[in-house]
Amino acid sequence: MLSGDYFVFSTYPIQLWRKTPRIQRSQVDLDLGNYERFLDVTLTRDNNITTGKIYQSVLEKERRGDYLGKTVQVVPHITDAIRNWIESVSLIPVDGEESPADICVIELGGTVGDIESMPFIEALRQLSFSVGQENFCLVHVSLIPVLGVVGEQKTKPTQHSVRELRALGLTPHLLACRSAEPLLEGTKEKLSQFCHVPVGNILNIHDVPNIWHVPLLLRNQDAHIAIMKQLNCFSTATPPHLQEWTERAETYDNLTNSVSIALVGKYIGLSDSYLSVVKALLHACIACSLKPSVDWIAASDLEDDNAKSAPEAHAAAWETLRNAACVLVPGGFGDRGVEGMILAANYARENRVPYLGICLGMQISVIEFARSVLSMENANSEEFNANLPEPVIVFMPEGSRTHMGSTMRLGSRRTHFQTTDCITSKLYHSSAYVDERHRHRYEVNPVVINRLEEGGLKFVGTDESGKRMEILELPGHPFYVGVQFHPEFKSRPGRPSALFLGLILAATGQLEAYINKYPNGN
């Protein structure tokens, strides 16, 4: 294949795929996680472009005098910055090789014609001209709606978006059409005629039973052949190896048993906030031949105050919690719903229900234990009460209270196990340490750690200094684990997160047998 080919999905910000061992600390767009899960790669902040990053880089250059006093404009300065970012990332070696990658995948999200995306579209138009059409493949993603009782597939929206795209200087080579049902041949012919795209280059991504069918759907329509032809790589193209994907898709379709998981959070109305958590639960359940049944519980509905103001929601939340096979409290910020999370942790601890607390969920379990077991009635986090005489959760000493962006503890960090005689270590193949991603500003107060451990809570994982608590367990409980990091970010189809797998195994009574059968996690 020719080095420097570009494969563009036109569908804000641009996502660049580049498999690289570098790990940088930053917050990135939600879509990047989808690429990581599907491609089983670890991406960096350089793979994510936002308008803010581009404008910041241009302003920094202007302050340094790089433009020699010229008036800074969208064209060429902003568009050049976008192009330079794309081209620099495309030169990063793949899989440790010294040569650049063969193909750079770019996603330009949003809607054609949006004012926010105009500089990015212009940058891609310039890029297509500079690299040559034989090194540029544009796939335009569009929706084919269905109107009326007869189910007529309408092509007008796609015709208009393609016309708008062409007016901006970009002509799609392929169309990826979303629809509820497979496209009719007449619909494809109409799209081909009015959008100037060959019928063979019109890909239909219709609704499927599960997301793992999508790569199979594209393969069956020879999407890889159409792309390789456009990039003049057809002679070296090989069919995609999707045997594992096929088995996974068919396995999930045939599953009948499920496991009930109570997810107690504060962003229930915005389920995308927990997308990585839900995907990690899915990966773990598939490994256990189960379908996940996620029962969403708004943490505030569990609180005692809600029993008077909204008794029906309160009763329903508690009924859902009591019927769940396991409880998961994910991360979050702010004090809304915190008391409800504490009640959920208390219920799981006292009733021996498997519990996994992630980030805030771990801090919640510490607060609950301090209140219920150590009789520290006012135990809380500085995040929720800044005037505590002895908080159990404190603001990180190296953090910033004034500059919020990227000042938290971010990115991959190493956690060292203090003992191998614990559930978490065994789930992680009895490793001496584990590298997981972080995203937090608060942590367990080192001052109260001894009291917590004397009371029965055990911190089995710490950072390299031994002072920052990363993993806690409750000995004697079937599965009561809290982690300061976010294990969901590294979960993959076919390779689920160890902790999510442990939670599902414990919920179905299989954890002990699994650990005994695979003492080293093999």
C-alpha cells in the first residue's frame, strides 16, 4: 500500500486512528472509545482534534510571532493547523515500526453545512488536493428515512447533503447509508444517479441485532474492495479476517440467560455518560455466556428525602436495587445523589451483594464504611463539604482548584498490589502491578487509612508511593471491590476488564470456581 493514503468518514471533531505505544494524559471525545474497542488499540490525545485545540495552537503561534505580524485568519492559518495536525499524526509509526502507517483514518463528525465544521471541511478539501485523488477516499454517511405506511425510502436528504458537500469542494467516493431496513435496489439506483456514486460504492448499514454485525455487513458488501480500489491498493488487499467477530455476533444472538445489574448513578438521563461502563458490562457478560440486563437507578431516588417528595420513584428504585444480582456505582462529580449511592453501597455490603465501585464509587464505599462501621457519623468527602474537620476523601495535593481543564489525575497510571492473596490480584492474573486509566481529583485521606483497615476494610492496591489508595476490598464478602481508576476504558470485546468479569462471575456464583480453576488467570 502507498504510504500517506487518507480514508475519510464524513459524518466534529476529527478522530485519527494511529496505533502507537505512547500514552498521553488528556480527555478526548466519546467516539475515540468506540475506535479503541473495535480496533483493540490504545489511542492518545493526538488522535483527537477539537476546535479548541486548533485555535489554541494558532493563538500560541501568533503570540510567539510565528506569523511575523500577519493577520491571523481562518484560511489559511486555521486550515493549515488542521492539515498539519493530520499529517503529523499520520507519520507516527504503527506497532513500533519505523515507517509511517499506510492509511490514516479520519472521522469528521456533525452535519454538512454546520458552521462549526466549515474550517475542517475546507482543510480536508485542501488535503485531498495536495495528496492527490488516488490517495484520498471520502465516505459520506447519511440517513435514509422511511415515510408513510408503505415504507417509502426517501433519498432526498442524501441528495441534498451530497450536493452541499460537492459545493464545498468534496465529492464522496462511497455512500454509507443508514436505514432501518435493507435498501431496495431502486433506492440504490436513484442514489447512484443523483449523487454520482457507483451502485457498487453505495453501502447499506441497516439495523442489525447487535453492533458486532456491522463489520460483517460491510464485508458482505465488499466495502474493503471499494475502498482499496479508490486508494489504488486493490492488488495488495486481503479479505478481512472476521471469524472472531462472526462467532461473537452469533453467540450474542443466541444467548437466552441474563444477569440483572443495578447501575446506581446520577446521570441516568444521559446514558451516554456511562457508555464505556455499559460496554464493559457487555464484554464481561458475553464472556460468561449471559446477556446484560442493566437496571438504571437514579441515585437520588434512593435517598430518604425522596420517600416523601416522590414516594413511587423511591419505592421503585429500592425494589430494583433489591432484585439486582449485583450493584455498580460508577464515577461522577458533584454532591447530587451521593447519599443515595452511599445507601446502595451500604445495602450491598450488609446483604453480601456483589459490589463494584469505580472512582467516585470507591470513595462512596469508603464514606459508607467509615459511617456505618467506624461510627464516624460526619464522614464525607471534601468535594461535598469543604469544612469537614477530618474528611475521609480529600482533594489531591497536586490538583488545581482554579484551572479545571486537564488538571486532574489523568491517563494511564500504575497500581501496585500489596498482596496477591486477594480477589482483585487473582482476577489480574496475580500480577505485581496493573496499568489502568485514571480521571479524578479526590482520593482517600491517608490520615484515616489505618483506622479503616483496622475496622476491616483492606487497601490491596496503591500507587508507586504507597500513599495513594487505588484498590479496596472487604474480606469475607463475596465481591466488594472499589477502584480509584476506570477499568472500563480498557475493556475490549473478547477481552473483558478483569474487574467487570469478576463482578459478573460473583453475581452468578461462579467467581470462586473461576479463581480455583484459573489461579493465575490463565
